[in-house]
Amino acid sequence: MEEKIAVALSEKDSESAVKEISLKTKIVFPKATKLFFVFFTPHYKPSTILKTVNFTLKPHFLLGIQASFLIFENRIIEKGVIGVCLNKEEMELKEIFIKGDDSQNIESTLRTLSKNFLGEKGFLLSFLSHRLIPYFFLRGMEISLGKAFKALGGGFIKKYSWANWQIVRNNICEGMLNILGKGIKIDFLKINGFTPLGRPFRITKVISKTGIIMEIENQPAINIYKKYLEEKFDTFIKNRLFSFYPLGIIERNEVKMLDVIDYLDDGSLVCIGNLKENTFAHIMCLQPSVLFDNLRNKLKNLKGNRGLIFIINSLMRKRNLKEHAEEEIKLIKEHFKENFNLVGIYTDYSIFPYTETREIGIEGSNLLLTLWNLEG
């Protein structure tokens, strides 16, 4: 059987790591390298990666993303470089890079270029650096592409991620990297595992374009935590423990997370998530036992012959799960066994379409699993 994928990890220092993943890829694909993804932690210079990969592999299409932590098979990687080479003839790709000061062009650019990538095997992958406010760009994506595209991806927030370099062909940059593609069927699964606490409450005033909840039940939004946490509230605020108690909207049998990252002097909550006024929400809590049961049930319906599992995981989720974080990854790898290579990155939020409405969602505490079926 002709090989269509090669995956390699190196945890060596600097240039040695990049050479190692390149040589491992060269063993599988000694002639042509069509698409080469590089995922790397902040320990490695993107300029070294670009120079070494171009010299050893000369890929037709090179893309790189920096992240705080990586995932390789059943492990979380704190320092390393991962190379993923896809050599599928039917695959077509087009990259669109948008800088912060070019944001007004997103709608027209995506609308023009997406026409050739529609269909069951058409997809859009988007990765945003911390320099960009996600809501503006997601709105542009939704206007230009509607609900016809499978839009997946992730991004970073300046408060948590100080550097998110991207490699696009021969350029090193920070902005919004979009990859339009077809020829590979990509399925996805959003894994949650949060449990609602107490009675629901109504979100009454928001500024959706900046991700701010101003009022809950016509009171400053922060008061909802005072009500539920009582004497523990001061400790909660002092240690900024919002990631342990996000908000969740249960709508059409789907949980939509609102991940609180900070609060303002007027009592407003700064969130990651799709905000709407007059929706009912709960305070949520992540329980490992519920999570793993939920994960096992969801994985039963996700199958394929051979290919790649690419995970966009949450840094908030990693902090919440602590020692259980790697257990979650191992459970996923165990389900797919050796039929699928598993790699991933940790981001501050993931991008995906909601199952029922197909609108593009953004959430900061879920695990987004994408399955790239290379057979068929």
C-alpha cells in the first residue's frame, strides 16, 4: 500500500531536532514532499525550522505553527518539534494569510478563493495569533463563507500566549493563517465533559463583538459568582479561578461554553464564546469521571480506515484536568490504535461549526478532535 502520511517527533535541541524530523520523513518519502506541517514549542526558532526543512525536504507546501505544548500519539510534549507530511495526490490546498492591518480584506478574499473548494471534502483551517481579536475575523468568515464550509481551527490570547509564530511557505509571521483545502474528508468531534451546577440564570446584557457579558439577571455579571461561591468568592477573585467555573448554555441538545478569562471594574465578565442576550446559562464544572464516560460514548461513532488525528486542545482544559490531561489523550489514542497517527497542539480557544445551527463557534475549554481520513 502506498504511504500517504509520515509523522515524526524530536525532542532534541535546536537544529538537531528539525534535522531529525526531516530525515525521518525523507525515509518514508525519499522523492517528493507535498505538504509538510511543523508544530513546535517556543524552545525553537522558526527561522531555523524554515531554513532546515527547505534544505532537507524542499516541500511544495510548508506550514508551521508554534504552541506552548504539543501532543504526539499518547503523550503531552513540553519541548519538541513535530513534523507531519501528507502526500495524497487528490489533495488541493490554498493558503490565505491575513495580517492584523489587512483585516478588512477577509470577507472578499475568502469569498473569492473559496469557490473552488466547496463540497463534502472541502474544508477551512484557521489559526489566529494573539495579535488578533477573534470575533471580528470569525464574523468575516461567517459572512463570506456562510454555513457551507467546515471551518475548524484555533487561536491564542495575548494574556496567556506571548508568542505564536507561524510559518507560511517561506515567510515567518503572526496573523491569521487560513488553509482552504479539498480532497480529504475531515470529520470532527467536540469533547466537553462539563456538568452544570445549580439553577440556570439569564444573560441580560452583552457586547458580543468584544466578548463581554455586562449583566446577568440585570445585575453586574460578576455577582453570579458571588451568589454561588459565597464565602469563597474573595479567594476565587484573588486567584483568578474563572477557568475552573466557566459558563455554559444548553441549547438544542448541545452545550455551548462561555469561558470567562477576566472581569472588569464595572463587574462585567470578559469571555471566549458566542454571546447572545436573553439566553439561559449555568455555571459549569469539569469532572474527569463525567468527561471520560462522555468521551468513550462519543468515540464509538467516529471511525475511519487510516489517516491522521489532529487535536486542537485547550490550555484551560489542561490546567483544569491536571494529572488527568494526559489520560484523556491516551484514551483517544487507544480507541484509534495504530490505524491513525495522533498529533495536536494546545491553544487558548478552538474554532468549529455547531452541530445544529452550523454557525461558527469559538470556545476555550473544549478538546476539538479532527479526523483526516486518507483512504477514500
